[in-house]
Amino acid sequence: MDSEEYRDHPVRSYVLTSGRAHPSRNTLRPETLVRAVESRPVLSTAGRLERELVQLCHGTLALAEVAAYLQLPVSLVAVMVSDLVDAGNLTIRSNHQAHVLPGKDILEKILDGLRKL
Amino acid sequence: MSSSPPPSRLRQVAPWVCVAGVLAYVLVAPVLFTATGASSTWPAWLVGIAAVGLAVAAALIAARSSRDDLASHEDLLLAYRRAEERADAASAALDALAKEQLPAFLDSEPAPPLPHLPGDARAQARLDEAAGMLARVQEERVARRDAVQVAVVALSRKVQAAAHRIQEEAARMVQRHPTDADILQTSMRVDHAAAQQARQAQSLAALCGEWPGQQWSEPLPLPDVVKGAASRITAFHRVEVSGDPGVAVSARIVEPLIHLVAELLSNATQSSPPTTQVLVALRQVQRGAVVEIDDCGVGLDLKQLEQARDIASGKREISITELGEIPQTGLAVVGTYARRHGFRVDVTESVYGGLRAIVMIPAELTEAVVPSGMLTPAATLPSANVPSTGVAALASSRAATAVVEAPLPRELPTAKPAEDDEWPAPAAPDAATVLPVEPLSVPGDVVEDEEETPVAGAHVKAPGELPLRPGRARPEDDEFPEPAALPQRRSRRGEADVPTDRAEPRPEPRTEDAGPAQTAEEAGEWMGAFFSSSEARFGDSPDSSEPPAGAGGTSEDR
């Protein structure tokens, strides 16, 4: 990633998040899928970037993808996405836990298999 | 005796001699006539003639001397008047030297011409000499000041460049650790400090009459201008922006305007209590766009306000040499930009109690832009400027996929997952709403030239797909339809020269294997696998075996 061309922008990252670098929720990962909540209009106080972000997510997108589209660091987009999730404009879709913890039936099958050895 | 004035004694005596001669004749004549008798009258005649001659001579002398007196009197009067005139002229010249030339010299302004001294060559020469020396000293002073300014500008440029370098390094640090919030925090702090440093350096350069160091190549929407300005002041979190008039400022004045607004914001935050907000209202007016900055401080008294207004509006110029011991650069910088770019700046009392600074940007320096409520992702999507990363490739291929699905919305809900499609489509309900906006994809061609590249690249990865138009027909389009005439963001990237397919006719409808390949959850797993393999940071890499398409049931909303 070091080879990336550096692009300056007049609006600095800390203004986008009011200086916060840590997202309000710690479950966001680059592969976390986010999706806009269609029924909920974006607050009128939201900036262009937030609106852009929500509209990007009308199709489900991974956090890393959103960051790439917006040309912003993933960690920064995580803060923004987290805020938008708090505001109810985005939802997180993830089966992350589902494959970290295999189902009980699978564990039983493995146990059965091991016993048969 | 005629050429030289008669001796004063003779002149005084002559009338008396004349009178005495006549009297003597009158007295002597009868005596002579009676004494000598009629026979001898000649002595009487002789005496008479002598007396008359004496009287006439005396009268002549008197008359002549009085005429000479008059002439010399007139001469003296003339000389006196001339001397008086000369003295007046000399004192006027002295006054001009002391009261006009010297102050002008001290203020480094062009001096008024000295008055001419007629008929006094010596005084004139002295005066010219003095004026010449003044002019020479002034020239030297101007030259020295210019040299100092050049040096100050060069130094401030260096400081500014160093600050931008720090900012760049901070940004790269985040790029190297894209998911580390602590590093992002550090980067933000560094970036913020450097941004203020750059602003101060730029203020110096601006006061020396130099163009700001940074330049931007694209117009910037007004809210972003204010945010950009806020990012350069210490208390950026106190700035509250309201309103988006759908106006962008032209690229060439982006930096001056950001700097100008930053200085006003800096003044506003510094002169109001730290717990209050600085309110920035943006609006469009007939003659351009207006930025209003209100602070909640205590304001200024009338005299100070008048001064501030003169400086900020550019009426009164303040150069770097006049800043004084505790430099107040803010308003001076504002005034400099106002003069140079034609912004109209005014400072008045705010209804909130503090000051209200108003900046009017003339219409010729603004451009229309899509108001933020009507942003279309299609205009911005494929411009991701990260070609070297896998994410970018994924983004590109995703953009391609989204387009591919657009022409056949009716088939989508029943479409089977396709093996050759590595990226899921947007959820079916979205895709089904694409149809109404399809015509929009035709007029946008010109603007999106550069954006087609990544899409074309993506097609290389997915053989068997027909070349298609890029992602204008995004599912999102239906909610925020974009008029074709509205300006769109351009990608500045043009390096990839994969042949684009703009000339292609409308895409043929695809067969059903073009349907959504995977569910969103599979995509998430794919991403997880990608990140865990590329960075090994995310140790809990998911099992990459593909769950059945119905795995959406395991998703959960948090």
C-alpha cells in the first residue's frame, strides 16, 4: 500500500469525524458488510460525504469497499459508518460470528467422527 | 550731480537758500534803488539777478532731489516685496519638506512635489538636494523591505512545504495501517498541528503579497470550503456549518477562499468563549454566494469595529511591516485576499452578541454543483484512486457487475448464481428498480470518459462478459436521479489505457447466468479471506468454503 499515490484534500480527516478516530462500536472490520436503511432519510445536517456514503451502501458493501470508493482510510470510514449506524441510516450485516463459532451439530459430528477413529 | 543723488546737506539746505535769496532781494532792492538813485541802477539789477539765480538753482536742486528720493523709495519698496516673497516661498518649501515629504517618507508613500523657488537659486539648490537625499533613502528602504519580504516569502514557503510534507507522512502512515484506530488518531493530531503551521506560514506569504502556496485543481463545494477552512484552525470542532446552496467555488480561488475563511473562523473561535459554537451559514444570493460567520463573543466597540471593517474589507492595506509587536495577521490576510480576488468582506455586530463576518463570493467565481441531497454515486463510484490494491480491483469489478445486471432486471429475482462471477450483485430488490433511470446513462457519456477505465479492466478479469457501459445505471440512481447537465466529479486518473468501450452499442440482454452470483454474506467472507491473507492482521479469517446461497439467514443486524 505504500506505493499509493498521495492525494491531498482540503478537508482533513479529523474534521470529517470531529476529531474522533475510534468508532463508536468495535465490531466493524474491513470485511463487515454495511447496508443503507432505505426507510430512514439522512439527517439534513449530514454532510456531502455522509450522504454519499449512505447512497453507496444502498447496495450492500463491505467497509473496505466503501473506503476505496470514498478514497479514505478504512479506519476513518469505520468511524463514519459507525456514526451512521448509530443514527440508524446504516445497518451492519455480518455472519462473522456464525463461522467463528461452528454450529453445535457440526461439533457433535466431529466429536462422533473422532470417537469412531 | 544728476547721476548720483545730491548730498543730503545740500538737499536740506537748498529750499532755505532759495527762500533766503528771494527775501534778500526783496529787502535789498528798495534800499539800493533809493540809495543810488535813478542814475546808477545796475548794482540793484545785479543783486536782483543773483538773488533770483540763487532761488532758481535752489528750487531746481530741491525738485531734483525729491524726484531722486521717490525713485529710491520705490526701489526699496520693490526690493522689500521681493525679499518678502522669497521668504514666503522658502518657508512654504520648508513646510512642504517637513509636513509632507517627511511623513510621506516615513509612511513609504510617494511624496508630493516640492514647490519651486523662483529667483533664489541657492535656496532652490539646497532644497533639491534635500529632496533628492530623501528620495534616495526612501528607495533604499523600499529595496531593503522588498528584500526582506522576498526572504520572508521564501522562508514561509519552506515552512509550508515542510508542514505539507508532515501531513503527507501522516496520511501515508494511515495508509500503511489502514485499520488501526490509534494510528488514525495520531495521524489526525499530527495532521491538525501541521495544518495550522501551514496556515500561519501561508499568512506570512499572503501579507507579503504572494500567491498562496497550495493549489487545487477542482472546484470545491462551499460546505467543503468551510470544512477545509475549519481543518486549519485549532478549535475546528466548534465550527458548525449549516446550509448547502449547491454552489462550488472555482478551482483557482479555492485556496484563497479557504485561507480567508480559516482566518475569519480563527478570529471567531479565539474571540468567543470556548464552550460556544461558531456558526457558519451558507447561502446563495443573486450576485454569488455568501458565507456568514457568527461568533458568540462580546464583539468590539465602535471604533475597533470600524478599524476591523476597514482592514477586512481591504480598504486599508496592512503590509507585513505594519503588523507590530503582537501580530494580528487574521484580518490583514482577509483584506489582502479581498482586494486581490474581489471577495466582498464586511464585519458587523452579530445578533448573537459577538461579531458577524460576511464574505460574498462574486457569481463569476462560483460554479453550480449538485446539492448534497442529490448526490449520485454513479458520478463518484469508479473513481477510486487506489489502483494498486486488491480493494480497488474489487471495487472495479463490482462496478462492472452492477452494470451488467442493469439491463435485465426482470430476470434477476430468479437468476441462478454464476460460477464465473466472483462478486455478488447488489440485492435483488435494488436491481429491480433500475429500469426507470436507464435513459440517464446516455447523456452522461462525455463526463465519464475517464471513469470507464477500471470497468474495462474488470472485464478482463471476467471473460465471457460483454463489454458494457460503466456504472451509471447503479441501483441507487432511482432515488436520486441526476439531471444530465449537472457537473460531475471527474477522476483525475488517466494512466491506465485499457481501451474503453464507449462506442459499443447498448448491451445485449444477458442470459440468466449473469444474475447475482453470491449473497452479500459470501462477499463478506471473501473480503475477510482477502484481508486475512494479505495482511494477516485479521486472524479470525473465515472459512472460505461457500455457504449455500440462502446463508442470508445467518446474518444479523447490529
